[in-house]
Amino acid sequence: MNNRKTLIAMTSMTLMFGLGYGFKGEAYAEKTVAQSVEETAIKAEVKYIAQGIDEAAKAKTDQEQKKFKNLKDLQQKALSEELKPGEIRYVYINDKEYQAYAKGSPTAGAYYSLSFNTYNEYVEKYAAGNTSMPLQLQEPPEGYNFFRAIVSPYMMKKEQDKIYYQVIAEGKASDKKIYVKKLQEKRTAINIIYNMTTEKNGKRGVLAIAAEPAGPKDTTVESEPANAQSQKLKVSGQEVVYTPIDKMEYKSVAWMNPKTRVNYIIRETGGHLTKEDLIALAGQIIEASA
């Protein structure tokens, strides 16, 4: 009997405490479930908002990209229109958002040029009739093949810089998204380019020979300034300046013809020609232009 009473008592206590804890447990569980549902809803809402922000940002980026591409296409279209002899053309994109976004310059340029793919074509169609700025070689440079001859309008570096900033100022002041400035230049420059037939140390050297007008008061070649390594030499009675820059694998010979006021520059980068080879080339040009 005692055992039975004890069992009944224990059972009663268990039921009593069980009921008490049961109500509290259910209330706690309901609260926990409610919080979990609420937190899930908040997270879902935050995620939805974030997705919305991302989608809005992407839409804005796509819209800007489309706008920037359109501006770039308009700039290229303006540059690609037919150029007249002696024309230099600048096209400026006058858009602050593009300028803030663009990696490159909002200003681009193009110029009229004549291009010759063989040396004989250059001589026959241009050099033979050009007595004001003669530039011919009696023999091609050893180890080099003719690549191209280009005749184009000429401007000194300081003139180019001045016009560049002038175009930007005029473009900003205009009410046009695409601002175009056209210039006519009577001065011309000649560039003859040769490529090495074989590689040297994994590189293919380039030889460029240029003729360009000298400034009215220039006594030196403006586009090829001398440095501490430069040497003054006499070639066929003409003073020339030889300049090597060893760390760049670069060397040049430059001179100005005082009678014709024409500058001549021979430049080699990564090539195999020696100082004597370049001087010999200079001698050819000096004799041909005498």
C-alpha cells in the first residue's frame, strides 16, 4: 500500500509539475517559433531589398554603359568621316559622367596622311617630286625590310599640347555632346619605317627615318633633344648629333639642314645597327638632299 501511495503521490506531482512546465514550455516554444518566423521574414525582406538594390545598380550601370558606348560610337563616327589633305581633326566628348567613368581621354584625333607600302611606290608617287623636303636612301639598311612610308601634317610637340588643351576648353564651353574641331596644316612630315628581318634577343628591331620642318628660330632638332651621352660629329660637312640610350636599346642621329630648314632624324630601337651604320645612313640622306 505504501508503495502504491508513493507511486500515486509521485504520479500526482509529476502531473502537477508536468502541467506547469508543459504550459511554460508551450509558451516558450510558441515564442521561439514566432521569433524564428519573424527573423526569417526580416532576412527575406533584407535579401529582397538587397537584390532590388543590386538590380537597380546593374540597370543603372547597363544604362550608363549603353550611353557611354553611344557617345564613343558618335566620336568614332566623327573621326572616320573623310579627311581633306592637311586636315587634323579633334573630337571631344563633352559629358561629365563619361569623363568620370572613362578610363581613357575624352579627346581623340585623326589626321590626313598618305601611306606607301613599298619604297618604290614612295619614290615614284611622292619623293621624286618633293624637292623641298628630300628624303631618299641609295641603299636599304642592312638586315631590315621596308615596312611603310607615311606623309602626314606636322606640328611641334608644344603646338600639339596647346591645341589639345584648347579643344578641351572649347568643348566644355560648347553645348554639344560631341565637339569637333578641324584644323588645316600646310607643313608636312615624312616617316619611313623599316622592320628587322630577324629577331634579336627575342625582339624585332625597328628603324625609323623622319624628315620634318624646323622652327623658324630653331638651331637644334626640337623633336630629338641631345643629352649627356650625345656626341657631335661631322658627316659630309654637315654637323650631326649621335645619341645612344643603352638601357632602352635606342640610338639616333639627328641634324638640321640650315639651307632648307629641314630636320632629319634616324632612330633605331632594339636593333643591331652600330654607330657607324647609322652615320653611314645619315651620309646617304645628306648627299641625296644636298
